[in-house]
Amino acid sequence: MDIFTLTQTPFIKKLLGGVNDDLQIDYKDFVLQVFDICSNRNNKGYAFGALLVVEIEISHLQSEAQRNAINQSLTAFITKALAFIRQTMSHLEDMGVQPTKEEELIKNVGLKWSHKKVALVEIAYAFHVAKCFGDESTVKDIVMEMARAFNVEISENYIYKKFNEIKVRTLESRTYFIDSLGKKLSAHMCELDAQN
């Protein structure tokens, strides 16, 4: 789910663009979409975030400079939409919105690692050496975060044991998994080039 969903609706796009055509129809569709987002009881945190983002966009339109640049009809819709969003947010707050726990967010990613665990360790070490996550991240930090995100159980001991095994692989290719990723991606791009 994308918290920018409401800002991509035709109604908000027209408000932002200063377009005044069929606003009544687009406003009704916008209201229905807000109700749809808010009716999902499992994602109140997402609903609140989406409302907050669209409230900021509409509030920006209510600034004096913006009001002077648009016509009265558009101003009325901006005011009405802003009041609607604020009222909806206050009702969500009354319902006791609980922030979504980090574990739930990770579960919703829906990605499950299906390759060997050692491949995850190999990638994490590559990320660490390349400083993909800055100087402060340790190999353990990277592996554990990736393991959590991809629903893999890995112990700290496993990380260092597998790295020692990776180091003693043949000099021809110590990084089996990373090498195979590069080859597969390159082959896929060649196939796409051949189709064009």
C-alpha cells in the first residue's frame, strides 16, 4: 500500500493543477476512496499516513499565494476537501489508532528468501565491503536486517562460520552467488536486446 495513493487521485491532481472540470464527480470518487482506505481495520496506521500526506498537499493549496492564483470554485473544493480530511483524521484518532509494529510491516513485505542462507551472507559481506549502508553498519547488522526482512533464521555464529567457508573457496570464484546473479542478469538483458 502506498501512502501517496490519495494524492494520485484525479481530484487532488486537478486541485494541484488548478483544473476546475468535473470537480464534483472527482470529489465524490475521492471521498469514496478515503472511506475505502479507512474501512480497512487492519491498516489504520496506513490510513492515517495517507490522510496526513493528502492533508499537507491540500493545506499547501490553501496558502494565500495559491488562493490568489485560483478561482472561487476551486477554492471552495479545497476548503471542503481539507475539512473532510481533518474530520476523518480526528475520527481515526478517536478509534485509537495503534502504530503498526515493525514485525508486521516486515511481514507485509511478502518476500521470503528461497536460496541458501550462505548466499545471503555473501551478499551482506559485499554490501558491507562496498559500504552500501555507510561506515557504521557492521556485517552482523546487515545480515540480521536482511534475514529479518526475508524471513530467514540466521545466528551470529553462522555468519562468521559461513564467511570463513566462502574465503576458502577456489580462487577461480569465491563469490558463487554474486557471480551467478551477474551472469543471469546479463543473460536476461541480452535476451531482451535480441527481442527488440
